[in-house]
Amino acid sequence: MIPRSSAARHPLLKPLAVILLGFALRTVNLGAFDFWFDEVGQVLAGRSSSPVEAIQVAAAHLGAAPLDYLVTWAGVRILGESEFGLRWITVCWATLTLALMYATGERIQRGIGAWAALLAALSPLATRYAQEVRFYALSLMLCALVLWIGVRWQAWGRGWSVAMAACMTLGLYAHAYTALVWPFVGWVLIVLAEGARRRVLAQFILAAAFALLCFSPWLFGELLTERLPIFADAAGFNLETARRVLAGWEMPNFSPVAPRNTADQPLPYLIGGLHLAALLGAVRRVRTTSLWLGTLVIYGLATLMVVVNDMRVGYFFAPRQILNLLLLRAMFGGWVLRQLAELAQRRLGRPAGLILASVVLVLSIPSLLAYYSNWRDKSNAGQVAALIAEWKPQHLWIAPAYDQLTINYYLERRGYPPPAWHSLPNAQDAAPTLREALRADGLALVALQAAYVEPELLLVLREAGFIVAWPEAGVTGNEHFVVFARR
């Protein structure tokens, strides 16, 4: 008699290990950094006097839907406004997502669930948005829940379509892009629901139609009416977009600003390899791999739709917009890793799966460490507010102007009245005006988002007598502030 492996004797060991790993990665430094601009906007919605007012705040935010704002509204009343407490809610959604991915993958094809959940658990992109008070983790969880309900159509009976419609509706009210996952769910049902395809697909279409009907007031009243001034880095069809898609959005643009995952890290290449392996494997055996070929087509078309919509409104292409498609990427990536594990097991025996999982972990570690160690991309607005409250400057300038909201939020938490800010113009466009403005007498502070610390502006500040007050001149990042002072 051949002894069974520990995983066979304890079937919950593998999913628990993966889920706990993902949970642990998402709690690292959870409350160590201040809220950044987008988070502050949602936390302020949580301060609203009523749920209706919180919904009104969500309506004023670009591309937002109100569900997570209502969650934050409830969270503020239960947990207060601590960074750790409110982000803990997001961690819970992200952890539940891993459990749903495992259960769904195993239902689709035995052995896929653990690999899919592992890829999602180790994703720096998913980890980042599991540590923010924003709606991305909730929308991904609801996408995973819709797929989980979808593959259990036989077990749910008559209540299946009702549960599907309810979760689809909640998903849309978390983020409209949850609908990008619906074609994948429908395709899974077409492939798996043998003998009942027409009935199951009809119920699925009715559930989707009901969800869209429920969402139509927000869709037509808010989202489709939004227009923006065209961003300089608005989305477009180019090699850079293709490169980021191939790397699963784990490799941002090459830039001196906040380089989290750069070309010298192996994770983007691993993900790109899984993309190509899935495509080659699906094309070679179309009859037996139609599920994954269809998944890849949907994955590509969904990404294309997001880029087209970004071009329509003049917005930049950001990985968070299609975080929901991590569900598809993890599933077909899990399918490729499962096949590799089976192939390796024939040569190496039972340890092959553990060895392959260790390889994936090792390849992911550099990108995860880069994310954790890059404190310069995290907000320090609370520390800037403490500096202002202590020094009480007579003059305050800031760039970009909108980020005064972030610092003012932390000033209010300290009981300090919001000061009168002056917007700092671009040094190249308005150098004479800038030099004149900075000559005002008295203690003056300039708070610059680190991405705005450019050589031309530094020269103007030095000529006006400003020195770096905190923390350092060479800092880079999207949300970290550098403070200059002149007495």
C-alpha cells in the first residue's frame, strides 16, 4: 500500500497555506503609512452624516461607484479613521478572494485552484490594492464570488440565478469594470454545463440583464456623463501598453518615479511566460482546451475595451483599472502551472509540486520586496501636517494643488485649521512669476509631491533662499512629499 502524501491526508492544508501566505503579505506595513489622496477622498466620504451623503461624495469622484464608500462609512463608525483599521477591511476582501479563487479553480479543473490562488497571493499588484481604502479589492472579490456561484450552478438549484443577479449587481456598484469578468463566467458555463447549457446560459443572461437594469441609474446618471481634460499620458495603442499587458501589469512604465517592478526583476517575465505558454498550449489542442483559448480571447478583448474607454475620456491607462482581470490571469496561469507540475512529477516524484511552488515564490520575492521597501511611493502627509502644525508658517505653497486635501485632512485630525495654500506653478512655464511669489516675507514652506521635484524648480527654490527641511531632496515617488523651508 502506497502511503498518501500529507496534502492527501489533510486536503485543507494546501489552501490554508496559500491563503495564510496571501493574508500575511497583505498585512505587512498595513498601518505604517498615511492615507494618500484617493484614500483620503474615500475616508472623507466615511465622515458623511448619512449614507446618502456618502453616495453623493462617490458620485463626485471620477469613475467611482458607491458600494465601497458605504462600507467605509460603516467602517469609520465602527473602527474610526485609523489607517490600519480601515485598510483591514480591504485585507479581508482580498483574503476572501484567495479562498474563492481556490474553490473555483478546483471546481473548474482539479489542481488549478491552488496554483491560481498562489499566483494571486504573490501578486504585488493585488497586494498593493489590498492595502488601500479603495474599491478595487472589493470589486475583485465580488468578481471571484460571481465566478464561484457560476461554477456551482448544479448545487444551488433555483436560487442560483437570484444569487448570481444579486452578486452581479453588487459588483457593478463596487466598480463598473466588474462586468469585464462576466463573459468569462458565461464562457465557463458554456463549456462546463453539458446537457443544460441553454437553460443555464439563459438564466445567466437574465441575471446579467437584471444587474445592468439595477445599475442603469448610476451608469447613465453618473459614469457616462464624465468628461476630463485630456491627460498628457492618456491611454493609447502602443508597444508600452502591450508590454504591460504581457507582463500582467506587474511591470509599470520605465520611469525615475517609483520603480516598483523593473526589467531586472523576474516576476514580469514569469507572468509573460505563463501568458505565452497558455496561448501555445490552447492553440495546439483546441478541442480539449477550448475553455482556456476562450479565456485568453476574453482577457485580451477586455483589456482592449479598457484602453478604448480611457482614450474616450482622455484618461491614462493604469493597472488598477483592470485588476479584476487578475481572476482570468490567475486561472489560466494556474492551468499552465498544473501541467508543468504534472510533467515534473513524472520525473521528480511527489516533491515536484512543492519545488515548482518554491520556484514561483522565489521569482516573486524581488518584486514584493521592491514594493515593501519603496517607502518613497507611500504617503507621508501626516508627517508634513505635523511639521506645519509645529512651525506655523505664514506662507504655504504646494504642487500639485489638489494634494492640499491630503495634508489638510491630517491637519484637521490634529485640530489645526486648514491653512491658505498657494498653488506652485511650473518652473519652466512661469519662472519669473514663481520667483516673485516666493519672495514674500516670513516663514514659508513649500510641499512638493516628490514627482514634482525637478531640477528647474529646485534651482528657483534655492535662488529664493529655500532649503530642504524634510526628508531629503533625492526622494522619488507618486505620493511622498518633500518639504522646503525658508525663514
